[in-house]
Amino acid sequence: MEWTEEDQWVFQAVIQQYPSNLQRRRTLYLDVLQRYLPHKSRHELVVHEKAWDRYHLVRNQRRALLLDWAQARKAFLLKAVASGAEASAAHQAEAALAGTRLKQQEICADLKAKVLQWKAQQEEAARLEAAGAARRKEEQDEEERLQKEQEMIRRAQEKEKVKKYWAEKQRKWQEQEEKDLRRLEEFRKLMAEQAVKDRERVKFRQALLEKRLLQKKELALQEAREEEEKEKCLEALRQQVAIVAKLDPARAVADTVASRARMGIGAKEEFDLQKPLFKLHTYSEQQIISDPRLRVELALREAGLHETPYAREILPKIPPLKLPRRDMESTAFKM
């Protein structure tokens, strides 16, 4: 027999009235259900109860399965995002490394081309010098040959021709020699200029590298100084708000002025044998220690930095707790 919505509502309402830890719970709510649902037999109630329990069990299992699936999906998505971030970071690092390698390769190729150019210039200069030496040797050989011919030929006409020929050859050799010397001088000048440019370029790159290293050192030193200044300021604040009262156990158990007045004693101050003869008008130890300049100087001295340029630079910039009056300012050293 099918259950109507009203019967189902009555069934659920009766069962929910009995807590799960109640003794004889099933017997009690079955009796109440038979009173509220007289048209239902006890067997039908038991069968519907079992079906209701199975429905709750399946619903709870489905809810737990969906919750586990959602948690597993969330963990998988988080892991995928982390893997993507790691892969992106690795790709960026690899791209930066590839760019650095490419730049280094370009610099090496440029240097290699310059070295090859310098070597070619050296070889050209050596070739020109060798050619000049060969021509001078040829000139010497030709001169010896002409001298032998002049000794063998004693005729005046041949001597004149030989002189003309020698003069022409001498002129041509001289012109070639001057041309080679000019070219050699141009090569040497070009090589000297290139060497000067190379030295200037190397010095510039070295100065640039030193400047970058100096900037990094200055930045690190500035950060250390800022951190130290921050720590000193915090220490100064801690010292300013520190407890400066002296420990006096006797005062805690002694009578107060009001109690002594009520008891009729203390009208006159007791005589103190340890009381000093004269009052001292000077600074106490706490007043001296509260000065931030003295605290910073002591901290620098303990750290071994009181003689450094940093200490000489920072100590004059620390103001006192209370600025001096204008009429107390010294004018002895002012011109």
C-alpha cells in the first residue's frame, strides 16, 4: 500500500521526536505510530522503517561520496595550479639563462672577429715588410749585376744607358718604397688607434662592472644601516618606556604618611643618620642613561663601531630628549 504525503510527514515527525540514544526508542515510536496511523499495520510500519533507513543510508553515502569528490577535485586543481606556476617559473629562468648565453656568445663572436681582424692586419704588415726586404735584396743584386756589367763594358755609350736605366729603376724603386712605407705607416696608425679604442672599451666595461658592484655593495650597506637604525630606534623606544623605579622592599611594608597621621605619629620626620650633609643638585644615573645619544654611543662601542665613519656621521644627528634653551647656547666659538 502506498504512503501519502501526510502519512510520511507523521512518520518523520514521530521518529524525530525520539533521540537516537534513548533506550527502547524503536518500541516507543512504533507504538506511537500505530496510534497516529491506525490504518497501517505493524508489518507495514516495519517495512517502511527499513526502507526509510536504507534511504537515509544511501543519501548519507551519496553526500559523503560527493564531498570526497569535491575535496579530491579541489586538491587536483591546486596541484595543477602549483605545477603550472613551477613550470612557468622554470620556463622564465630558462629563457633568462638562454638570453644570457646568447649575449655572451655575441660578445665572444665580436671579440673573435676583432682578433681575426688584428691578426689579418699583423699578417699584412709582415707581408709588406717581407716585400720591402725582398725588394731591397733585389735592388742590391741588381746593383751588383750592373756594377759587373759596368766593369765588363767600358764603353761610354753603354755607361750612359746604364746610368739612365739605373736612375729609372732607382726612381721606380724609390716610389714603390715610399708607397709601401706610407701604407705600412697607415696600417700601423690604424692598428694603434684600434688598440687605443680596445683599451678604452675594456676600461669602460671594467669601470661599469666596478660601478655596478659598488652600487650593489652600497645598497646592501644602506639596507644594513636602515635595519640597524630601525633596531636602534626600537631599542631607544623600549628604553624610554622601560620601568625606572628602584626596588624598595622596605617601603612596601612600612607605614604610610596617612596611617602615621591617624596613629598620631610622624608629626616630625625621623632623624636619618645616613642623610647627607648637603643636597646635591646634579643628574641622576637614570637621567644620564635616558639620553639616547649616550645609549647609541654605548651600543656602538660594544659593537666595536664607535670609531667608524658611520658612527661619526650618525652621532651628531641624534637629538637629545629635551632641546637646550636659546639663552644657554654657547657663542664662544662663533665668529
